[in-house]
Amino acid sequence: VNAANLCIVTEGLPLTVTADANVTKDLDLRVRKVIAESLCVDLEDVKLDSNLMNDLGAESIDFLDIMFRLEKEFDVKIPQREIERQARGGITEEEFEVEGILQPKGLARLQELIPEIDSHRWREGMALRELPSLFTVKVFCGIVRRKLEGNLFGPGSTDSSTKGSELA
């Protein structure tokens, strides 16, 4: 597969993943539309840096709806249990979190997996339950982009849950 021109058929609409800025804008726009529809907000209010909870009024249940809609829009599968398992990577549960508090190795792992979250937003002693409050529209764009590239869980990981994506 030539990484410079990877064509993925999504809902009957081809999306070619290249270094082209227009392709990135197309993907970003489609993700923004999904989020706007899910949260019943105007598209112009959904910016890449909009925080889903603070700026757009999302609640935790909305994240499930957004993920479902993104799966449908891009014809991919983003299984939550697999994401949670892979997020831990090769570190033990105790190294990842203790009583809901992220440990240094867990924090570092999440920073690596979700580079779209500004580094200054991460902090030592952060509760795992706080993670959704850091999510911006850009985070969901990154999740979709990595999923379409077959690399949802980071470098060196295997992503066997791609549903219906065709490579040409």
C-alpha cells in the first residue's frame, strides 16, 4: 500500500488519505458535522479546538452517541473495550491507575495515544474520570484519522477491528 495515496471507501464515498490538506479538511468537516448533529448545535460553533463538555455542552452519554455516529459515517468500528485494553499497552493495571487516579506511566501512555490533547491540560494525580473533560473536536478527528489509517492505538500496535474499510 502506498501511504501517499490510500483510498478508503466509507458509506459509498471514497476518502483518500494523503498528505493533502484538503483531505484533512474534509475529514475534519465530516467529524464536526457528526458532532454538531449529535449535540444539536450549529456547525459554526463546532471548532476543532472546541471542548465537547465545556464549550459544546456534551455529557458523558453524548460520547457514546458521537462514537456510534462516527462509526456509521466512516464505516469503521471503534470498540470501547478494545480501546481501554490497548490504552494500557504493556503496563500493569497498577502502573496505569490506582483507585481511579492515573499513575505516571498511565498518564504518559495516554499522552502518547491522544496527542491532540494539549500537553498543559494533563496533570499528575489526574482522575481517569476527568479524561472526557479534556476531549476536543480535534481528539475525535485524530481518532477517526488513525482508525482509517489502521493505527488507532499508536505505533507498533495492531488494529484488527477495521470494519468494511477497503484499501485500493
